Amino acid sequence: MTKFPLAIVWVVIFFNCAGLPPATALDKETENIVTVPLSKAEIYNKTLQWMATAFRSSKPVIEIKDSVQGAIVGKGIVSVLWQTITFQVHFTLKIDIKDKEYRFNGSNYILYWHDQISNSDSMSKELALKIRDKINEMEKSHYFYLTKKNKSGDFFNDMGPDSKIN
């Protein structure tokens, strides 16, 4: 597809967004403070493991990791279907950690569609909330990873009798 038709699509999206309520700064950020029965070190180490599995490889994702301060900063990506277009949304993921608690924050949304890029300045509230929902799903995955029970250290034996591998 040439750049000209892609530019037309962006113009159509812009005018569709023009009639929708704009997103506020709070709509363009996701923040959850979560309590878990783990130490700071356990949360930190399991979060690094989760990032490696959630993003296929954590090396290009993690930009800052500081076990003393309890901070991990990286880049996340989610796919969001809005109207008829699926955007790849890149965002900053920051996880602050202390004993028995962590803060999961997603911000700085950048939309990608083919070779077109748009920041979140003119984003509609509806699209921002869809992105926030996707990041909240990611946080739930993180929470599940932190709190799953793995007694023996053998993943396959700890999955339970009702688990299936397809």
C-alpha cells in the first residue's frame, strides 16, 4: 500500500476522532497499585521473569532495572482494535516495587499502523480507554504470574490435573 492511501486513512481517523470526546491526560495513563504476599526481591525477580515471557525476549524491552530502588522500566506493546483498524500501541511500562506491593504504570502511548506513527495528543477518549483496558489485562497477567503456586519448581507437574497443553 502506498503512502498516499495511508495518509487518507489517517485523515479519516482524525475527522472521526474530531467528533468524539478527546482523551484527558488521566485517560492516557494506566496505574494500578497491587498488594501481593511477596518480598521486594521476589516481586522484582518474578517481574523480570514475567517480562521475558510476556514479551518473548526481555532484552529489547527492559531499559532500566534497579533491584535496590525496586524499579523496572521498559517498553510494552499491545494491539488494539478501534473502529476498523488494529493499531500497535507502544508505551512506557514502569513497575515500582517494595515489600508486598508494586505499582504497575503504563504511559506515553504511541500508535503505529503500517508505517504511520501518531502520538496520543489528538487521541479520542474511546481509543485511550481501549488501550488502558489492554494494559490492565497485561497487569492481570503480571499479577497471576507473581501469585501462581509452584511448589516443586517443576512447571509441568505443578500445572494441575485440569490443565491441558494444546
